[in-house]
Amino acid sequence: MKILIIGSDYNWSLENIYKHELLKLGHEVSHIPVQNWFYEYYNKNIFHKVICRLGFSLIYKKIQNRLLSQILHMNFDIIWVFKGMEIQSKTLMQLKNHTNRLINYNPDNPFVFSGRGSGNQNVTNCISLYNEHFSYDQNVCFKIKSKYSVNCTLVPFGFNPEIILEEELCNIKEIIAVCFIGNPDSYRVKILKNILNKGLLLHVYGHGWSRFINHKHLTLHGPVYGKEYYQVLRKFRVQLNIMRIHNADSHNMRSMEIPGCGGIMLAPNTIDHRSLFEEEKSVFLYSSTDDLIFKAQKILNLSKSESDRIRFSARKNVNDNYTYSNLVKLFLKY
């Protein structure tokens, strides 16, 4: 098929993973990085940020014109929009003239925005204009179907085993400590402070943590990406998954990435996590901060043979069932 992907084109972008898998299957894929265009403008200087936030910038108008000009005389079997924060409703209506199948896949919740990058009114206002939606969250699927009468299909997040090989993972020296990768917010800071106050050793990777938290048991690191990110997920005995409010009872990308590379994940006890994994065989689940601390200590006290068994089980489960090569076939099936 001839497929157009509209979204971002950063190294870590989900769009690039799906593009790679589609190309492997022999499809013709074009990729227009509208999100890159926006952030190139937005991050250029303070003035651009201010006028964007005040709603005075013309960047959205320029993005619409640039996007439509690039496909002026082109048609596609599928136009696949990832999230869609940069695309306005009038542009989507024009995109329909270039395809019979306009679909949306949103790796965030289109109804709950937990940060500036998780969504905006373009996302919500355009829900009814797509032929089909795909979501990782069953509650989102239900709401789109019931409120907008548009079909929404549940597709979980996945793991890309091509990024790091098994022998690379097995050669990583384990650190008996708790780790969290992500950027700070008040909810995460509160949880991590509780962990530190119980005397557990904690390593945190991300931007700006030094402004929020300091402790003798804490080691701060900068953000990690690509292969280094997967190495860190594997390195520590306990890998925390602290999910944001829009994932209250579902799962997120890290739900697959941690076990996918053989990490021992300690994650919220959600419906999705209970259905995707066997508790204490491939992951550990917590129901409160006290439960998190209890389970973290339990994992830290595991023998090497027990931790190796869990790592193997976790990696096998994800690589057998939730690789992106399998998920792209699921998308194409629908």
C-alpha cells in the first residue's frame, strides 16, 4: 500500500518504528514531520514560545499550508496521523480528499492532558473527523465509540527488540538499587521522596531533578535515549514505572520497554498490567506508596537466580507477544 505518516521524526519517535516495520513489509511510506516543524519554531527563542502560548503565532497556519502543499497532487491508501496536535480540523477535511482511509493513533489520552506535549484542542476537536482511531487504552476506545460514533480499536504499546541484542543485555552489570527514568512532576517527586526516606538507594534519570529533590541515598543522572536508555532499564534491580494521571488504569510505553529488555518492572496495579503480565513471575505491581516500598525491598532482596528467572520470563513474554513487528500487522489487519 501507499501510506502517509504524519507526526514527528525524532530518533525516539514511535512513528519511526512503525515506518520501519511497514517498509520491511514492502509498503511505500511517506513521512511528513509536522511536529518537528512546530518545535523547530517553538524552541528557537523565548519570543516564539511566548507568542505561541498567547495564541498570537502564525506557526499553525504555516504548518497547515506546508503540509497540504507537499501532498498537493498525491493520493494514499492510508493517511495515518500520530496524535495530531499540529493539525487543524479544516486541514483534516482536506486530507480526506487524498485518501479513503484517514486514521489516528494517539499514544496519549485525547481527553486528559497531563502536560503541554500530551495534547491540545486540535486533538479533541478532530476526533469525529477520522475514519478510524487506535488507542492503547480501552476506556479511550469506549468513549470515542460512544460519544463520537467512530470506531476505535485497542492496540497495546510494544517493544522493538532490534535496538539492543540479547548478548548486550546479558553483559550489563547489575546494580542492586531502585531506578526511575523520567522528568519531574509533583506526584513523582512525592513518591520518590518516600522511597528515599525509607533508606532505599535510588538512581533517577531525567531533566531538572536537582531543583526538586536531594538526598544522601539519591544519585541523579541526565536523560538517556536510544540504546543507552535500554541499557539503564536493564541495569538496575528495580525499575519503577510511575504512570501519569491519563494512564490511571491502563499501561504506557514503559510497560513494554522495561520487561522487553529484561528489566524487573515495579508498576501500578492496573487492569492492563494484570492482563498483560503474570504478577511476580514477570513483573511486580503496587497499589499504594507503602506497597511500592514493600515490593521494592522484596525485589532488592531476591537472589541472583530468582532475579534472572524474572528477567527471562519478562523478556520472553514481551518478545513473544508485543513486538512492533507483530503490532504493525495488527494495525494493517484492521
